[in-house]
Amino acid sequence: MSDVKNNQGLVRRRGRPPAFDRREVLERAAKIFWRRGYEGASIVDLTDAMGITAQSLYAAFGSKAQLYREALDWYRAALGAITPEALDAPDAIAVLSALLRDQARAFTDPAYPPGCMIATAALGCAEENDPVSAMVADLRHASVALVRARLERAIVEGDLRPDADPVALARFVGAVIQGLSVQARDGAGADELVAVAELAAMELARHRA
């Protein structure tokens, strides 16, 4: 096994990385990124939480940015992401209303850091971290696009009024989710956020056919 220094002067080993449970260390890394943000999570913070050395981190993941990408993948797989399947029930308004309530509860689950790792992640990064910020923004855009597609389908199927604006409503849902995440990080409780979700559900219901 040979060694090479990365641009931060830390040694990155080539060859097979030390054995560890990748899913377990990704969960630990995700919680650090989730709580502190991409830039706020130092390599020391990450390695301490993951129980591995910096050399092992670089050998296994290549870079902090790649670790972050895999941590986001863990988050989406383990805790749920907005998918076409998740939005596929017949009543679009009921589906989206339930989604908002579920997010309000999930963002305040004491088993995890508050808020959403994606909804408010990597906002306002330094210029050198623009690719990371853009990657997370793409995930948010993709979620809004899925909601928009479900709303457009609802208009075709007669669930929503024909004059409903699926673009604005999808952005509304995305804005509420991001707002719930920020409020959760600021200490709002589950009941408070569910009440907000209920208000948003009432607004969506105004557009029912």
C-alpha cells in the first residue's frame, strides 16, 4: 500500500481501505453533516464520529465531498425521499398533505438531528464548495419537479381544478418543507410544525376540483 498527500496535506492511502461497516460509518457521518452542515463538519469531527482515521476516510471515500454525497444517499435511502412511488396514491391533495405532516414529525424526531439534511443543506457555501451546494440544490429541484408532475397528473385526472397552477403549488410545497426544516432546527416542536402542515394542507385543499 502506498501513500499520497492530498491538497490539504493529509495522507491518503492507496489500496484496500481498512475494514469497517460502510453503512454504519455513513450514518454517523450523515448525522455530523446534518447537524453542522457541509462546511461546519471538519475532518476531525467526522473521523471522531465515524471511529476511523483520516487516512481511512480518504482511502474509503476519496474526499470529504464524496463522503457527503454518500451520506446524502444514506439519508435518502434510510429516512425516505420524495419519490414517484411515494406520491402515487390516487388523491394528490391527500398525498401531499400527508407528506407535509410526515415531514413535520420527521424533522422533530429526537432520534436524529432536527430538520432535514437536504431541505436546508449546503446553503451559502464558500465558492470552492459550489459543486456541493449545486448537488444538494439539484436534489431539492428534483423533489419539487416530482410534486409538480403529481399535481399536473391530478389536473388531468380531475382531482384539481383546471385553473390550478401546478408550478406555484409545487414551489409552495417545497417552501413549506424548507420552512419546517428551519423551524425544527430553531427548536419548534412536533405539534407546532404539524399545525403549520395542517394550514398548508388547507391551502392545497382550496384547489381541489
